Amino acid sequence: MSRIPVFKKMDRYKAKNLQAFNTKWPNRYDSSLRMRLWTSQWDRGILTELPTDISSLRILDIGCATGRLLETLAEAGARHLAGIDLAPKILDIAQRRLAERGIKADLKAADAEDTLLWANESFDVVIMTGALHHFYRPIDALTEVHRVLCHRGRLIIIDPWFLPPLRQLFNLGLRFVSPNGDYHFYSPAEAVDMLASQGFVELRYRRADWNSFIVLGLKDKL
């Protein structure tokens, strides 16, 4: 069984995130309504932003949960896969799921806002689906992503997109109640600005589905 990672900085959002995804969600994450509504569109969105032949790409999925996206990528031809998640119990489900399908992936229980447990320039692609709004320190996470990506490596982010004033109301409520560890929902423009601040270039975004956006950027040398 994976162990709960040691946190350099714990905050109440991270504690709620760990509680939710290590106890409430592991066995019903994939069957939940919100995941059934979003995941197929998210997976297709990811694949459309990758080359046709992805067999040689080294790909990291941040917030990999039960390993659904890693399985999708393997089915599309990916052979060099890695995943990270905060919650060890949901990561254990991912390990079993992938093993049952003969898929090899380097899975680690760790905090992306602290340290991604791979060397510099380890990946060609880093993916975050539904993870950005959980980060209390998103710039720290993006700094680590920048470090582990190779030069001109690709970052792909998908996150919920709520238009004003709904987004502002949600974010106000999250200051007081955050049962699943949600911290802050961003507009695509805000996400692009964060990536730009960390040295990502050729930034663009588009709608992924009716209430999600996809942001893309390439690593450039700072």
C-alpha cells in the first residue's frame, strides 16, 4: 500500500483533499456523476493535443486518481507513463487497475506543490486534469512542472470553467467550506497568466466542453 506523503507545507485545503480522496472517493470516484459527465470529454481533449504517435513520449499525469487517463493514454499507444497523487488509497486503486490491464506506470504518492519525485527534464508531457483548482500554492506546483519537463516539453491543463459571477461566488464559498479540498476556480486567462509567469510560452486555451477549459503551453528556458 502506498504511504501518505510527508508534507512540507500543510494547509486546510490539502487536508480536506487528502480526507476526501483517501476515504470518501476512492471506490466511487469513476462512477460519480461529475466524472461520468466530464472524463470522456477531458480524455478526448488531451488526445487531440498530442501527436498521433505517442509511443516515445514520457508522460506524467498529476492528480492521476484511479489511473483512468493513464489507461486511456496506454490504449492510445503511450509506453512511458508516470502518475502522482496526494491520496495513497486512490493511488492503490490506480496501481491495481493498471496492473490488471498489463499497463506499466511509475506511480508515486506525493505532493506536487512540494516536490515532484523525478529528476530535471524527465518528461515530454505533463498533464493536469481537474487538479489546478485544488492547489493552494499553484505557482509552486507549476515551478515543479517546469523543472521536470524537457525543453519545449508540453503542459496540458484541463479544469472547470465557471463564468462570472458564478466563479466568484464559488470562490467566496470555498473560503469557508471546502469538503473536497477545492481551493480556487480560475478563468482560462488567469491560468495562462500563471503559466507565463513560470516561463511557459506559446500559450493558448480553448473550451474543452460545456464547463471546462483546456490550457496549453510549452516549456522555455527561464
